[in-house]
Amino acid sequence: MKNLLIISLLLSQLAYSQTKEIEFGKISQGEIEMKSYEKDKEAKAVILYDKGKSLFFDSDNGYDIRFTRHKRIKIFDKSESKYAEVSIPYYVDGYGKTEIVKSIEATTYNTIDGKLTQKRLDPSKVYEERVNERWYNKKFVFPDVQDGAILEYRYVLETPFHFNLPDWTFQDKIPTAYSEYQVSMIPFYEYVFLIQGISRFDYQNSVITRQKRTWGFSNPIKFQDYVHTYVLKDVSAFKDESYISSINDYIIKMDFQLSKFLSPTGGTSDIISTWPDLNESLLKHGKFGKYLKNSSKIAKKVLSEELNIGNENNRAKAKQIIEYVKSSFEWNGHFGKYASQSAKDFFNKKSGNDADINLFMISLLNEAGIKAEPLILSTRVHGKIPNNYPFDHFTNYIIALVNNDSPFLADGTEDLLSYNKLPIRCNNGKGLIVEKANTSRWISLDNTIFSIEKNTVRMRLDTISMNVIAQVSIQNTEYKSYSVRKRFGNDSLKIKKYYSDRIGDIRESKTVGYDRIELPYSMHFKTNYETEKLGDNVVIKPFLNLPLSTNNLTQKKRTYPVDFIYPWEDVFETTFEIPSNFSITDIPEGYKLANDLAEINLNYSLDNNILIVKGNYKFKKSTYVASEYSRIKYYLDQIVREFNKPIVLEKIN
């Protein structure tokens, strides 16, 4: 990790002609006539131009940061209209300071009857969305987007937060023809930065401006800006496939973090230089460490008045406390490692973000004599933590490390998970224990327990309708059980709608174990499945449409891991009663594969008029590295092919 200022000034000076400047609102004839992007002819849209510029400007606080962005997109197919929806995030600290989004301009250009038309965004159509206690979005949608449209917008964001020097992303899910970021530094603030997915820039330059600025009045200090420019051209689209942790882990980008403040009058202040320093700052923070202390007073009262904790072992006590938190308090869906309110307000409202809930739960555990510590992490959608430098914004969530005889991790936000299981959003690399120590302790968040789905089918052929009458049972364990509970909420209508395409017309259904989250969750059906008829022949899939039917891994190569989140297995067993006046024309061959990565088994056996088909496929790791991609892709191809092979019944005359 190197300082941006130092490394940039060592770069060779290149000609300015290698950068590109376009005028807002001035559309070229080539852009109007463009029918496809030369570098990716299958792309339905392309970012023609994306330029960001950050600089420090004089303010009442000394210096604030002004970020300007100018972006132009060509839409070849209006089905890609999601790129007409723009979201601009901004930060609020909760103490009266806020970033401000201003000067939003947006225009849609269409070519109608050979003439270029334009439709500007109505400012009243810009609306605000709250993400959590600290983050908000300004949002708008481009009007009148048609095939061949050009979308262009520009906005200014001003921030008083020097730690929030805007980051820059060079890549998107559509190709980018030109992306540039220009950062103007002043000598009082020193930053470090992380570059992801970039081996070299197409253009990179650092210069000292000729214009001199001054700080102070009685004895002004003169200084100049250091301007650093980074350009990438013809950036390919990010192929966002299934089984990926987060686009933030792999997309081409730059992240910045304030590391030092160099006072104009002398002296240097380190902001955060180590993970232990970050821990110390959290423990002193009013909405973290002080919230924990304030929670302790309320926790004592809860333990004495609401919870009847007897002489059970610490594991049983911890389970009782965590289950009390899950049932008594509601998570509002917001992420954050800082409490959003006082401990008293949280307790009275019975609702809050993950920090409100889990910091309070930690206080309850500690007051009950069970050692528990906060552990900060980054959720899956937020991206993994690069632990070579303590960027504060890389963590966004808190859970608890419960240190009894058998330590475990706990989260109080999800009542559909047992007391010692984390939500899937937390299974993301490593988390940091927040403690007073000179070293940093990291805990793995990976899950190694298999999640299993067992499908049992008993079927017979109705010789009148020539359809299959089936009894189907589907049992899920661990995270598969949690996912099914979360998806359906035990709603029979949702369950029937989802499974009717897989197992046929559902005549009867019931579920078992929804409220017993420590047990498997089962669904049982009686169905009528419409078969495919070929004259007197009947085509039937032994496992109906329950196995994987599509391989979502489609790229020939992949440079990032295949992330299944947890190891998993699907198991199938079908018993098929064949009518006496039918015979099977051909039974598919079985299949077997076993190695350190996966296991696949499929076996057919016929005894008199009873066909039994058994199969399973198991993926033994939660995450597979990029070098294992081709093998995993092949295994999924084999599963789709082998487990969906039909059998054909022929009527005997």
C-alpha cells in the first residue's frame, strides 16, 4: 500500500492529448449514428464517457471536497432501460453534517425522423431514498428512453467529510469506452488508496498547478494543488454471473482513505493507521463503545425482571438471551456498525439496525456473566475486507462472538435462524474482533456445515389420463431450510405457485417444522403431473423438474471464484410403479463421479414393475477458486444433462 500523493508524483509526465474532454449537451454525429459498440457488438448499451473530478475548495470549515461527474450512455436496445435509472449516494453523519447533491442535469436524446430531439429531466422528478441511518440516495429516471437513445447527466456533490474522498469505479455491467478520474490534492491531507483489477492505466499523469492558493490571513501560507489523472479506455463489461459474492470484490475501481492530516501551522495527525487503532476509536465512539456501556444498565434490569436465567450452563443461558433478543426486537433492514439511536430509545421502540440490536445483545450476554465481544464485518453485497489496510468504510455490520466453552458467532436480527447461526449476508471472508489489544484478531465467517435438500417422489401412471399421480416430499436443512422459510414465510399460496411448474398441479399440500427453526423444514404435496405423449408412448422425468435444469456458469473462463456461500447437497429418490400394460423402452445409464471438489451419483434399478431411481450431487466447498472454475462448470453441465433425462413408457398391446 502506498500513499497516493507520493506514488503519483513519481509518475512520468505524459501529454494532455491522451485525455478526453466533451462538452455537456453537444452530441456528435458519430454518437447519434452508432448502431453498436465496435469492441462488443452484442452489448445492448455502452458508456461513451464517464468523467469524475474531485477537488478541495474553500469553505467555512476550512476546505470541503467538491465532486463533479459527467456521464454519457448510448442505449442500443431500450430493454436495457435500467441504465436510465440513476442513484446518487450521499452521506449524513448524524451530528448535523451532511453531504449535498446539487446541480443535477439530465437529458435524453432521441433521433426521430432523422432529427435529434432532447427531453430534459424535470427537477421535481428527483426524489430521495433512505438506505440506512447514514446513507441516502438522490434518484431519478431519464424520460422517454427509446432504441438508440443517448442519456447524459451531470451533477455536483459537496462533502465536508475529508475521509469521504469519492472513490471511482472504471467498470460497469455494460462496456465503457472512456473512463477518467481526476483528483486535485492539497498538501494538508494525505490519502492512501487501493486499486482493484488494474495492472496499468491507459493514461496516468500528475502535475502541480501553476495557480497558487493561500491558507490563513495574518501570515498566509501559499500552496499549490497536485492534480492526478487516471484514464482507462475500452473497459469490457463486467460479467456478473451466478455464484458471486459481490461485484464490489472484483470490479475495476479505486478506493481512497484519509491517512494523515498535516497542519499548516505544523504537526501531523495520523487518522487511522492500524486495525487496533480502529478498534480503539470504535470503543470510544458514542454510538459503539459508549452505546455498549449505556446498554449495560438496561440489560441488568432486563435480566432481573424479564429473563428468568437459572443455573443452566453458559451455552443454555446464551441461547435463552439470544432467542429473547430475536423475539423481542425487530431489525429495520438497515446495515451499519454504529447504533442509530440511544440504547434507551432502542429498548423502548423495540426496533433498530443491526448495531442497535447486536450491541444490546452483547451487553445482555456480558451482564449475564457470558463473555461476548463485538465483531465487525462486511456484508456480502458490500464486498470483502482487504485487511492489508484499515479502511473504515470497508466494514458495515456487527455480530457477536460468544466466548463460552465452545465459542460461536451470533446475530440477533433473524428469527428464522437458530441462535448460533449467522444470516447468509454475513458469510463473507473474515470479521475483526473489536477489543482493546495491540494486535488484530480475525475470525473466519465461512460456513462448513452442509446444507441438504432431500427430494422424495412416489409416482404412478394414471392409465386413463396418461398423467403421473405423485406424492412429493421436500426436506431442507441448515441454510437451505432458512432460505425456503425466508422465501415463502410458510405461505401455502406462494409455495404452490413456486412448485407447480416443477411438480405439476398441486392438489394437496402441507408443511412441517416451520416454527421449529432448529429442525429441518419439510413440504409435502400430492400432485397431478402432465406428461409428454408420443402416440402410445409416455415421456416422464423420474425426478420431475426438481433437479437443476440450467447451468448459470456460461463463460469459458472466469477470473474470480465460484461462491456457493456454503457447501451443499441435493438428494433425490423416486419410486415409480409401472402399470402392467406398459414397459420401459430404455433405462438411462447411471452416472458416478467423486473427487475432492464434488460428488455426483445416479443409479437406476428395475424390479418387476417398480423402478427406483436414486441420485445426489454434492459440492464439498463453499467457495471454489478461479482455477477450479472449468471443473465446476463441467460438473454442473453433467448434472443438468444426467438428472433431467427422461424415461419412455411404451404401451403393450
